[in-house]
Amino acid sequence: MTDLTDLGIAAIRDGVRAGDFSAREVAEAFNARVAAAGALKAFLVETPDHALAAADAADAARAAGDAPKPLAGVPIGMKDLFCTKGVATTAASHILEGFVPTYESTVSQNLWDAGAGMLGKLNMDQFAMGSSNETSAFGNVISPWRRGGDTAALAPGGSSGGSSSAVAARLCPGATGTDTGGSIRQPAAFTGISGIKPTYGRCSRWGTIAFASSLDQAGPMARDVRDCAIMLEAMAGFDAKDATSLKLDVPRWEAGLSADLKGKRVGIPKEYRVDAMPAEIEALWQQGVDWLRDAGAEIVDVSLPHTKYALPAYYIIAPAEASSNLARYDGVRYGLRDLPEGAGLQDMYAATRAAGFGPEVKRRIMIGAYVLSAGFYDAYYTQAQRVRTLIARDFERAFEACDVLLAPTAPSAAFALGEKSADPIAMYLNDVFTVPSSLAGLPAMSVPGGLDAAGLPLGLQIIGKPLDEQGVLNAGLAIEQRAGFTARPEAWW
């Protein structure tokens, strides 16, 4: 029989339903693989009992002849940004070390209600701030990929690096991620998997530890487009506990999948052709154009003139919201408390936050506090919000001429750990292609398109109209079928 850990979400779901194998066999196989892959540091907490309990429930329901749940028998990884009842949740930060929620996030509860089991909590950049998974307080996640002839440890992308590494290494068939400025799409591109950020508001943010509330959005990361569609259906839905949740029915994205793009128009934004773009990225982008044309789409050129302002606007808005959201971590109610002898309340605040937050989190809090301060609010934050409106308007105008946009996901393949960590600006530039659609709240997806000269994955990004996840998934499927990407990392861990 095929190694069960080689199967994706759809194959596991269908195999369990058909009786080809039991859900418990699947859970045991993935539990064993997770336990053996500690070198990747993808998991912060392992929860084998949770996976087994969900598997046993799936097997019992099948034996009783009950209708199967959508994800019955499918074990997944949960990014440590989602609160999980009775299971430690830290956002990969010392300031939340030891925090065990007494409640379940809406997204995770939706997945458990759909029959999924949890293999564990996945490592990430601290408070989702980072592009390489080097800011976790509990150690860097390592990509399972290696450059040809090179053993240097590579970044799995961020902030959902634990999720991308675990899916690529076959430690789980799918995982949750969150995307604020590209944190699902960029790590998916770095590790040769698929990941989709849905329209802002599709997935509830309740019980998800906040970074930047007007940008954060949960989404799935999995082996292929179909698996992402299946998982997103289970994650999404209206939630009265989240004021930004969209009160809409969840579409049947899997049933609507089609790689036939006849009658569709694909826009190519000229502003995404940035200076010094690697020739391999440019070539893959052109290859993506050819694939979509072969699928029946018409290719049109479009302009997004305010794209060049997206990154600076994002790095004003996101830190501003972070400085507000992270003010709650003060040593009073939960998490770390550093109380020096004889200290007063203000001393406790300062000592707790100094000891609990990492350098990147402190950097963003300080930037955010600065741009929100009196005298600078209008000069920076108000201006950035105006730019955000212009960027959203650019997309609206572009979508008058096309149905989806095609662009690279990241400006390079995965880089070595430590290669860019000393230069925050170089690190922030990893988000140059993903940030604009985040500012506009649009659905966007990365699918693997090929390998670079060093044998590392490269991703292509599809950006869609608001609420048109189906169009994004279908264009992704068209690319997936033509790319025929089957490369996987060779196990060294």
C-alpha cells in the first residue's frame, strides 16, 4: 500500500470513506512522521491524542453508517496563532509562554466540526512578524528543501513557516496559515506547495491572535489546489463574534473547480516587473502566461500605478495596528510577568515587554507607536491609509479589463537562514508582490510552477476580485495541471 503520509487531503478523505484504510491508520502514520522530524522544528507542540481521537470518531461513524463529515479522517497541523482549547498557544513568543486557552478559535472549531484532527501546533514567526521564520522565540523552522550540492539550512518562508515546512515534508497533508502581507503565499512558494489567502472576512479572526486586524486573514496550505479548496470550505463561514466577518454562504469551491479558462481574461500588471528581477522569475512568469493562454484565457496588460507605494504603506499600517494590538501583553492578565524586586506597575510593564518580545516585534511596535503619535499621525498613518485606498482603486480598475491577475509570488527562491536577517529592509522586500492584494483585501493564491537552477521551488501568484476565490482556484488549477510539479524534498531530517 502507498505510504499514507504521501497522500493529500482529498486522497485521505476518499480513502477513509471507501474503506481502503482506517482513519486511525492515517493518524498513526502522521503522528509517527511528526515525532521523527524534530530536526525541522516545524511543531512547537505535538498532539497525537487529538489526532487519534478524531480518527477513532471518524472510524466509528463509518462503522455505524453515519454520513461522513467533510474532513473525517484527515489530520492537519494548526499554526500556533490559533487559540486551541486546552493546548498551549504562544504565537511563538516568550510573552505568551505557558498560556493555555480555555476557548477554541472559530477557524479551528470549524475544522474540528468538519471531522479533522490536530497533529500539533506549528512554529511560526513571533506574532506572525517575519518572512523567514527566524523570529520565533523557540528556534528557527528549517525548510526540508536543500540547494543542489549545498547543505545550508534554508528559510521555509514566513510567517507560516512551520506550516509550509510541515506540508512540504509530508508531516501533515494540510495546515492552517495566516496571511497579513503574504504569510501564506510566500512560504508556499518557498517550499513547493499551494496556499490561498481568501477575501478579507471569509474566515473568522475570532480566537486568532491579532497582528494587524485590518489585514490578518486565515487560509489553508496544502499539497495542491483541490486540497486547498476542500480545507477552505471547512474553515470559512460567518461568525457573529467577529465584526469583520462576511455574512455570506460558503461556496462549494471544490465542486466548482475547473481548469477550463475559456472566456476568462488574465491581467499582467506591468508594475510588477521590478528592477533586478531574477531571470528565472521572469521566465517562470512568462511560462505562466503561456499556460493560462493554453487553458483558454485571453491575456491582457493592466496597470496598477500605485504598486510602488504598497510596501511603505503596509509597513506603516501593519506596525501601527500591531502596536495597538500588542499593548494587551503587559504582564497583568496572562502570559509572562517580569516583576523586579521593588518594581511599580510601569516597571513591570517595561520589564515584561522587554523580556517577552523579540527584536522584530519590538521594532514594529516602536514604528507603530511613532507613526500614531501626535504630530506624525497625519504625516504617516493618514497618508498610508490614503495610499491604501488608491491601491484598492487600482485593482478595481484593473478588474474592469480582466478576471484575475498573474504575477510572481516572491522575488526569489528560498534563501539561507541568516542571509537576510541583519537587514530588515531586504527581508521586507520579500513581500513586494504579495502586499498590494493584502492591502486591498483580495483573494490571492500561490501555486508551484517549477524549480530554479539550484533545484528550489518557485511559485506563481493569482490575484482575484473580491469574493472570487473560485476564479483564483480555477486559474491555479490550470497552472497546476500544466506545470506538472511533482518535485519534493529528499528526506534528510
